[in-house]
Amino acid sequence: MGQSARVTSVEALQDFRHAVISFCESVQAGLCANQMESRRVLDWLVFERPAFWKRKIEELQEEVSQAQTELHRIKMMKAQGYNVDDIQPKRMLEKAKQELAEAQEKQEQVSRWTRIAQRAVEEYEARARRLADLVEGDPPPVVIFLDRAVDSLDAYLRVEIPAGSVRESVSSSVVAVPSTGAATDVATDSEKK
């Protein structure tokens, strides 16, 4: 025979049913919060960060251009015989180029992390959907199963024992639970005495 359980209290199953409903509600709330947070992070990576780095790169390109223009002007003055220091304009140009390169690297990192995050969110959502299928519904499928089990056990306990039955046959009675095929042993009040 398949798995069996010795049920001594139908009320305990009903209490368990209430706990399962509470658990399902908590899981649903958690799944919803995770979905909202993952969407917020994706929006930040997909929309906010690329726009920020695009503006920053444009600003830095302008700074590089201005630094190049200033250095070119200083070189022209030197070519005309003026005694001009070109060290500071060279430093400014190198600094602007370095900042531009760093910003371009950050832009590439955002693009790479966006792809990684999108894949991770898709994988999470696929797994979360399976969990949601178990806890969603009005009532959830697991609660429907528990309701059927309680109804079956209640019906079994209401069955009267025919006169002349052997008491030992009652103690080993088995009830089949509807949707699983698993068997459940039930101790009746008369057995407890």
C-alpha cells in the first residue's frame, strides 16, 4: 500500500489550512515585492544610467575639445615667438581625455550589466511563476486539496460501524484522499478509549 498517515485530529488539519492560507498570502506579497524591485533596478539600468552616461560623455567630449583648442592656441603663440607655458593646457587635455575614457568604460559596463540583469530577472521570473502557481488562486490549489482531505475524513468519521463488526478491523481502516491517491489511517473516537 502507498504512504499512509495516522490522523488523530481533523481540527488540526483545519488549523493547518489556516496556516497555509496565511503562508500563501505572505508568499504572494513577497513575490510581488521582488517583482517590483527587479523592475525598478532594470528601469534604472535600462533608462536612467545610459542617459546619464550619454550626457556625461557629451560634456567630457566638449571639455576635451576645449582643452585641445586651448593647447592649439598656446602652440600657435609659441610658434610666433611668445614665451608661453604649455604644461597646464597639456595636463588639462590629459585629464579630460582620461575622464572621457572612464565615462565610456562606465557606459560599456552599464550595457553589460543590463544584459546580465535582464537574464537574471527572466530566470527568476520563470521560477517565481512556478511558485506563484502554487500559492495563487481563490483559494490556492493546496487549500483546495486540504478542503477535500478534511471533507473525506469528516465523511469517513460519520460512517457508522455495522453491528457485529470486529473492533480490530476498525483500527486498521484506511481512507483514500481524493486527489493524491495516498492513503490515510484514521483513528476514531472509539479506538482512543
